[in-house]
Amino acid sequence: MIVFCWNPLLAAEADLEHRLQSLEEQNAQLMNEVQRQQELIDLLSRRVADFGSQGVWTNSEFQSSSTVGEPDAAAVSRSSAKLGNLHLSGQGGIGLFRTGSEGFSPHPSFRVDEARLFLESEVFNNTYFSAETDLATRENNSLDLKLGEVYLDFEDVSQLWGRNGQLNVRIGRLNIPFGEEYLNRYAVSNPLISHSVSDLWGFDSGLELYGALGKFNYVIAVQNGSGANGVQSFTDDKSVAGRIGYDPASWLHLSLSGMRTGNLDPSQDKISAIWFGNGFFRSLGSAETKSFHANLVEGDVRVNWRSGHVSGFGGCARYGDDDPSRNNSQDVFYYSVEAVQNLPARFYVAARFSDVLSGAGFPIVGNGDFGDYFFDQLSVRLWRLSLGVGYRFSEQLVLKTEYSIERGREAGGGSRDHEDLLGTEAVFQF
């Protein structure tokens, strides 16, 4: 005969073990949730710090918590007007400009300096289509419709392993993620009217990965590299650009960028996709040159305080080609320092000094005539001191005025001293 005996002590121990296991599982879930909330709190802290230093929301401040490291093309897409599933926003600048006799506007000219529309729509869970329509850009003298960024954005791919924001993927026509000036290049987020002399920016088709890991953020892209038509590559080689950012405190931001344009064909690619010095990288070789390239490195730093910021960057572009007749390789150095201080009654003042130096001479257009200084005359140095004052009517409307002193020296010894800029501009966003 089998006798079953119930022991209340053993039953109590089994129940206690089950409860402890359940508590451990709940604690693990709670810790994961706390970590995700802390990541969001850190992100919001950085956004608030940026807002306090700039006073006007920029493209990057309107991005969602899952888009750390790279801003949306739609400037305020998540907070913009909704037409069904479509988000619509826009921004631009309209002003009056005059330069010296050798500048891009030797006579006072009213102009639509910038005008852009941004469209965004969710096409699947955490998958968005974004498109930027470029109606007017200072560097484009025609009023033809152009495309800015146009891409599919696969957000929070890192949710596959239970993390938000660690990996996001974009594919399409994208900003070239080198340096940081391009992040605040549009009129609504630029405290001044002009940009730095180096002014590295551009769009190119390709694939981009971006995200954040704690206090670090990153973005890396493989793109065509060609500036010929923006849609086709004429060589097997590709452009690669990337940036690693680090935010050790809410008031301090650091980043390091690197890029190679890839080998470009002078007869088909003609120019690089990325702009430099208000021009592009082009071949400096003879007619026998079959390929040219540029490799770049840059460091950026920004210090914020409640009513302003100071930021700066410096870098080097190393040019090379395969010209069999002579050695055209050279290093081009550049740097910029900017300071912004908010004043009472919605006013602010801003200043920026930037400089580009080349020992052998390089195409540096600046505020000068594009035909002269990109194709014909090389320059060994060009510097710019920009001083401005602005008034913020609201987050959507800002009025700013600037005077820029621009000086330089041509490779042949001539001076560049008739390119100063005086401008007044009203910038807006909706």
C-alpha cells in the first residue's frame, strides 16, 4: 500500500521559490523599462539644452526619440500639419543682399534665399517615407524645382534585440553625414545668414545607418559620390562618410567625422557630390588625368549655456589624382569658430570666424564669382568674419541682419578684398 504524505513545509518552500522566480522576472522587466526611460530622459535633456542655447527649434529638435544621431528631412514632420496620414511642413528665408563688386550680388538684390517643403508619411510600422522639395537655394541661381532628401526610414531596427534607437536604417537620397555644420545649415536653424568658408554639405544617393548607444551616437553612409547628376555613379568606387558623437554632459558635445569621396572620373563624374568652399572637389590634373579623389577628417565641439553657445570645428581635406604629368596632391586645412548669445527682449547676437588655407592653391569660391574662382583662379587662403544680430518674433519667424568681411589671396598673388556681404533676411517655418 502506497501512502501519500503532505508536508506543509515543503509546500511552503515550493511556493516561496515560485514567488521569488516571479519577482526576479518582474524585476528584470522593470530594469529594462527603466533603462529605456533613462535613454529617453538623456535625449530630452540634450534637446532642452539645445533649445536653451539656440532659442529656436531646429530640424534635429523635432525628431522622435528613435532618430538620435541624424535629423529627419521633414523639419517639423512629427509636429506639422496632418493631411490624413501625410505630414506637411516647410521653411525658408526671404531677404535683401549686397556684396562687394566681385561677389555674387554686386548690386542690391531682393531674393528668395531658401524655400522648402517637407512631406512625410508612415508606410508601415516604424517605417516612414520622407521627401524634401527644394524650391529655392542660395547656391542655385535658377528657380527650377530640385530634390533634397528623399528616403525610406526604417526606425528602431534595434527593437529586434529589445533596444530603442540603437540602429536605424535609411535608403534613398540623403544628406552626406560629414561634419556638423550641415545639421544647422538651413536659414531657420542658422543664427547667421552666411555659412563658414568651408561649408561642407550635399545630398547623395545611398544607404545610411544611424543610432545611439548611451552617451554616444553615430551615423555612417555609403553613397555614390558623383556630383554629375545626383542619381548615377560612373565608377565602381563609392563614397563613405561617417560621424561619431559623444555627449559627456548636457552642456558639452563632441564629434569626429571622416570621409572619402571615392575615385571620381573627371570626364563623367566631373565633380564630387559634397560641396566645399561654395564649390566642389574637382580634378586639378591635366587632360590625361583619369581619376581624382579627396579624403577628409574633421573634429567638432560645442559648449552650451542657458543663454547661448560657442562651437567650433577644424579639419583637413587631402586631395589626390593619377595625373601622370605632375603631382597635384595637397592638403587643404579649414576651421571655424562660432558664438551665439541670447539677449533680453528676444534679441540675440552671433559671430563666426572661418578660414580655409591651401599651400598650392585650391578652388575656393566663397562669396566670389563662381566662374572665376571655381574654374579659373585658385586661391591659397580665404577667411570670413561674420557678425550678426537677430530678433525672434516666435519659434516660427526670425529676422536677422549680418555683415561679413571676406578676404583672401589668389595663388598668383592677387588679393580678394571685394566680396564683403551685407544682408537682411526674414526666416520662417511652419
